[in-house]
Amino acid sequence: MNKLFNRLLVMSVLVVLVSTSILASDLPAIKLKEPNKKRGLAFMEALSVKASAVEWSDKELGLEDLSDLLWAANGINRPAEKKSTASSAMNARDVDVYVFMKEGVYLYDTEHHELTPVLSGDLRSQIMMARGPRPGGPPPGDSARPRPPMPPQSNPPIQIILVSDADRFRAGSQELRYEWGALDAGIVSQNISLFCAATGMKTRPRASMDKEKIKNLLKLRDSQHVFLNHPVGYPK
């Protein structure tokens, strides 16, 4: 009886593994286009229009815009030195850029400038936490008037998740590595915001998300920290 149970258990595990691999293979890699380095507003103009968005068009991002966006975020701009558009402590290149799209979840492969499939299926709506009332309560001396709730946000075509891997730093305590990772993620985040401002696209940096769910979905290690997310899309 035990032998039969063990065989059934092994077979069920194999079925799960095979089905998982088929699911992963269903999602093809996306080869991105060469970045257009001549596009966009001048730097000071981009700063003058930079703003956080709360709504987006439901139009899917075109391949050219997606390619330029990811290269601007953390792409390789000095191939001979393998250095990117985003500085990182000790040149650790610790920040990974995950892209949640309608088709599935991808990891941006900076070296080959392409998107590597991670998960199949539309998981964009699952990573955000429910939005509660604006913190802080009513203004001082105005307790009779409730503070208005934060405005509703529409669903963007893509969600970018920034993850820092502390194991890529060559030195430093765990606390320092966490701090460096947060700073490095902030630099990538700023690149995304500036690119969107310069090209007429819309985004906002956010820290509110279901980090535990994201870690489980992406099967991240303990050294990988989820720091920021960027919804990105076209103006509504």
C-alpha cells in the first residue's frame, strides 16, 4: 500500500512539474528594438512637465515605446564596460526590472536587451494592495469635515516592479546592502519617470504593493527585495 501511495505521489509531482514547464514555455521571449536615443524633450523641459499620473489609456504599449522605456530605465549604454543608464553601488547592477503585462510577467535582460518570460497570464491586478482613505485624518481644527479619499486609479497597460538583489554587492553588512539597494532602485525609478515625462507617457513611482505576494509569484530569494513599482501607459 505504501509503495502504491509513493508511486502515485511521484506521478502527481511529475505532472505538476511538466504542466508548469509547459506553461512557462508557452510564453515566448520578446526581442526589443534598438533604443531611439534622439527622441523626447530636452532635459529641462522634461523636468518642467514631470508629474505623477493617476489614470492611463487602456491602449497597449507599442514595442518601440516599451524598448526605449526599458533601455532608459536600466539598459546598457556602455557595452564595452557593461555599464548601464542607472548607476549602482560598486557597479553591482543589483536592480532587476520585472514587467507585468497582459500576456504575462517578464524579466528585462539588460545584456541582450530583451524580455525573458517568467510567468504566463495577466497578473497585473493582483500585485496592488487595496487603497484605503488618505492617511492623516481631517485637517487640524476642521474635524467636522472628513478628509476626501485618494482619487481612484485606472489600470495601466504595464506594471514595472523594481527588485534589488543584495547578494550582488561585493561587501557591506545586510543593512548597508538593503540601503544601497533602495537607493539604486530609486535611480532606476527616476530614469523611468524622466523618460515618461520626455516622451508624453504617464507613470508614477509607488511603494504600496503586495510585496509578499510579488515575492511568492516571482519566487524571489531572501536576498531579493521588492522596492518600487511603476504603472506605465499612455495619456487617457
